[in-house]
Amino acid sequence: MKRTARAFWVGRPGAGEIRETPLTDPAEGEVLVRALYSGVSRGTETLVFTGGVPESQHAAMRAPFQEGDFPGPVKYGYLSVGVVEEGPDDLVGRTVFCLYPHQTRYVVPAAAVTVVPESVPAERAVLAGTVETAVNALWDAAPLVGDRIAVVGGGMVGCSVAALLARFPGVRLQLVDADPARAATARALGVDFALPQSALGECDLVVHASATEAGLARSLELLAPEGTVCELSWYGDRRVSLPLGEAFHSRRLTVRSSQVGTVSPRRAGRTYGDRLTLALDLLADPALDALVTGECAFGELPEVMPELASGRLPALCHRVRYADGA
């Protein structure tokens, strides 16, 4: 009998469904993974779910094991943790992370999985992709000891960046968000919190991750002369106005982008694998559990995704649990 698995698909923008999919036997150099957990990265995945990926970015936005095309039908996702059931002897029985969509079981090349350290629980390892984004952002932003830093935007990526920056010696750090409820998350991460209007200025560095025009404008306002905004937000098909008048030139401010699809040129000697391994090692910190703010069973995803996309179900990372691959 041919084996099958179950996968979550966006059938059309705003509508998800569970589909049965054929499961091939792993060939030499491949592994069969049984999913334990996966994570919904609320910003990017809800943009995909609602059909907000601009046509010009369809190729750039493809996930490593995506099936179908934007706006749909498409199988999308990249935060999967599972256990290797078949494959090379040194991997069988190991818990691994893979950039795979939401699916109960899957076959991928052995090189596509990264072993989760024993110090990291499987349920926390779903954050690896987001912490990897934060690592790359900090390689791009290059913060220094003693810097005055703000992270504007307390979503999943912003909170991950703030959690890593909290380890830097001597920094003055604030997580800035318009939602007062984010103060509790900041507190759990050991980070000071401020609403936009009360955030401390004269920053050497502002990491912007709110994906709002107002957040980007406020980020520029918070900079000291010669300061830099490192822009992590992805706006999909929305146009954003940037206030480049007033004191932008006289204060010699900088806006630079960061994107996890490329390893930072500042770390040109590192590979994607190096970066992901580092992210998994950093997840040994239990404080990062604060980034997981909801959980559902895999079979509930078609009902949960519209709630996440609309904001009726608030979340940073929403975790999906699988019962024995079912």
C-alpha cells in the first residue's frame, strides 16, 4: 500500500483545507520525518493566507518545500519540528528542525534537516526559523557594546531580536509597541518596554519590525545623529511613505534592509546551516517560550488561520501540534 500524509493548503486566498498527499519511500540520502510540532509565523503566513504576496515577489517568496503557486492553491510554511523515522542510522530517532510546510509526515534530503540540541525542547524548536531571522538581522545591524537601541514592533521577529539584544553588555534597550499587552512579553524576555510616544530617543540603532508606516516614521524620530534604522518589515503589496525631509539629511540618518533569504554580507564566511545551528543553540534559553502565544491541533488549522489573519486570535508564534503524525 502506498503511504500518505495530510497537509495544510491555502486553497484560495482566505480559505484553508487539509489535503491527503502521497508519501514516497525515502531514497538513499533522504529521511522520513514524522511531525511533532510546526509554527505559524503570523506576519508572513497570514499574508500568504490572504493572498497578499505581490506578483513581483512570487519567486522570491517561495518557501524551500512549497508546493503550488501564489495566491493559491499553495502549500506554504517553514517551521516544522519532527522525529526522523527512516533514513541514515545517525539520524533515525533524532528530533530535527526543517523548513517544511504544515504536514503530518514528509520526505526530504537528509541535508535539509538540522538536529535539535538536547537542551532545546521540541515544542520550543519551532521558533528556530524566526530566531535565525533575528540572528541575520543582528549580523546586518552590527550593534556595539553600550549602544542605545530600540526595537520598534513587538511581533514574533521583533521580540526575537529584542531577546537576543538583551544579552549584549551595556546596551540601553527598549521594545516599542503600540499594544500595551506586549509589556508582559517584554518583561518575560528581560527587556524594557515603551509605548511609541514614550520611547527613549537618541538611539544609535533602531530595529524596525512593526510593518507599519507609522512605526517606520517613529523609528527615524528615535535616532541620534548618524543613527541607523535596520528595516526587517516586509510590506507585501503595500506602498509605504518614508519621511526623508525635515532632519533626515542634516542628521545623516541611514535606513538599511535585512532579509533572511541571504546570509548577511558581514558574515560572508558563514553558511545557512551555520546560521540555523546557531539559532537552535540560542533556543536553549527558556525565556523564549514567551514567543509562543497559542496552540492548536493540526486538524484545526483551517478554522484557526482565518482567526490569526484577521487578528481576532492574537499571536506571536502560534504552535501546531501533531498526534503521532495524524
